[in-house]
Amino acid sequence: MRVKPKSPREAIQPDRAPEPPQRSRHARNPIVILINLVLSSAVILILAIGAGIYWGKQEFDAAGPLTEDKTVIISSGQGLGGIADILERNGVITDGLVFNLGVRAYKNAARLKAGEYEFKAGSSMRDVMTDLVEGKAVVYSVTIPEGWSTAQVIRRLRENEILTGEITDIPPEGALLPETYTFTRGASRQQILNQMQAAQTKLLAEIWARRVEGLPVQTPEELVILASIVEKETARADERPRVAGVFVNRLNKSMPLQSDPTILYGLYGGDAWTTDRSAITRADLDKKTEYNTYQIRALPPGPIGNPGRAAMEAVSNPSRTKDLYFVADGTGGHVFAETYEQHQANVRKWREIERARRAQQAGGNGAAASEAAPEAPAPQEAAPATQN
């Protein structure tokens, strides 16, 4: 069958395009539009929050504005907001809000500690937060020398301008452990005193538990009494066990200790060591006090100061010698003797040293010096343990 060709006009005429599909009724639904809007907003919000968190973390970890170290006091009772304000006002951080949010993000809002803090130059907010959480406050110290009386300790604590509050409970003589104690601003004087007493109680129990057998002390309190005397007789650590041995030997023989420091304490109490009262006269020796170990053949009724660890250790484990006497040797130490005759010879040597020193101080006039500063009284009874 033969097909009739189309005309050229008909050949170039395009076919009709199909009709576009009708828009879904769901797409035009207001609920769908709302959902799309919400999802789009949520995505934008999440991106914004992420960007904010990223920026905040960068700010929190970035070097801070301080160009030099600075000390800031965070008072007790301050909340996170108050602390952030204090830090911002003092130029430690750049943005209190960022610090606030950062601390909360790390769940440290309730862990920040009061105190006096020294923040280093360039400290980031994270560094500041860490210092406050760990309580890295400025630390102060107070040192109590060995042998000090409780009266001296109280005076030193009251003179300390960093400590606060009044002392309401004064421990007895010998109940405090001489040491260096550290504290932060806001600590009270009574707290330090209580800490010293607790430290002494703990240490004394340990020393008493490992004491050697055969000591002429029946209680930990008596150990402290003897240790306080040893403490005042020598400042040399290597001599303490031997000095303790002398007193142990004398107590075992019912001999008087005849220790000069006990005379001073009996006369002046806790103020015996606040001034130079080293010169003891014969009249002092004759005065009757509970602490006059030239007159009693036992330990005095209480300590004459607060002994340190070394003195208590020396009494709990004294040197095993037969020494009954000792006297200064002119070099800061002592020379020891087993017999009274040896001791008398040592005393003569010491008095020669004293005379030579007085003569030198008086410009070479030994006679004038001797009259100005008479020798110590001769030993009483059997013989003194010391001649100072």
C-alpha cells in the first residue's frame, strides 16, 4: 500500500508535550509546609548551636587577657555567677558568660572553691576553672620552732595577719608539735592550733608504741616532759640521744636531773624563753618550785615547752652509755662524763673558756670581766648534769 507523503509544513510541526502532573494535594497542605519550616529551622538552629559551641570552646581554651600574674580573692559563699563577675572585673577572663557556660558544661559549677588565687599571665578560662576546682589557692605558712612554749606559739599565731579569729581553746604545755604548717587565706588561728595538737597526739602515739624497754617514764606524757628538757639542753640533733641517755641514767639512779632550763620555767613559766634569762644565780637554785630539778629527784610535773620529733625520738630510744654528766664544750656542743671527777675537770675547762671570752669582750682586761660577769654557782649536792 502506498502512503501519501506529508507536506513539508506538516513534517516540521512538533508533537504536543505531555501535560505536567498535577501538584500533590499533600504538598500544598499547611501541615506539610509547617513541618518543612520546622525541620529547616531545626537544621539552622543545630548548625548555629554547633558553631556557638565551637566558638565558645575556642574562647574557653584561648589564652586569657592577663599580661602579668594577678592575685584575686574569691570569698566564701560566692556562686558561679558571682565568681565569673569577680574574674571579669579583675581582668582574669574576657567574658563572664562564656566562663559561666563553660564551667557548667564541665559540670564544675558546684566544685569551685573559695580562697586567694594567683592566676598566671595568659591563663585561659579552662586554667582558671581548674585552679578553682582543685583549690590551688595561695598558700601561706607559719613555723613553730622546737622547744617553744605554748605561750610563744599563741603569740606567734596572734601576730600572723593572714590568720583569722580568736583563740578560744589553749592546749596545755607540751601538747603541740613544732613544725611548719601551711594554710590558705581564711584559715583561723584556732584551726592551726587544733592541727598542731592533732599532729602531736598522732606522732606521740607512734613514738610511744616503738619505745625501748626499761625507760624510767611510765606514760606518754612523761616522755614528753623529759623530751622537753632534752630539747632545751641541746640544739644539736646528734647530741639529743646522748643527752637523753644522761637523764635516763640519772632517773634510774634516783639522782636529781639538775637541769637549768627547768629552773627558768619554774620561775617564769611559758615566758621563760621570751627573753634572755640564761644566767642562773645561786638564789634561783634555792627557790622552791615544782620544776626545780635541783631539789626534786624526779621529773617535773609537766613539760617546759613543746618538744619536736627528734627530742621525743631521742627519749624513746636514748644512747646506751654510763654517762651521768655533761657540760658545754665551747663549740656549741657538750662533753660528757661518767664520773663526777671527770665532770669536774670538764667544768674547769669550760670555766676557763668562759673567762677567756669575758676577757676578750672586755678588751683584754680579764679581772674586770670576771668581776662584771661572775661564774655560775658551784654544783649542788652530788653534781649537776649541766653547767650553762
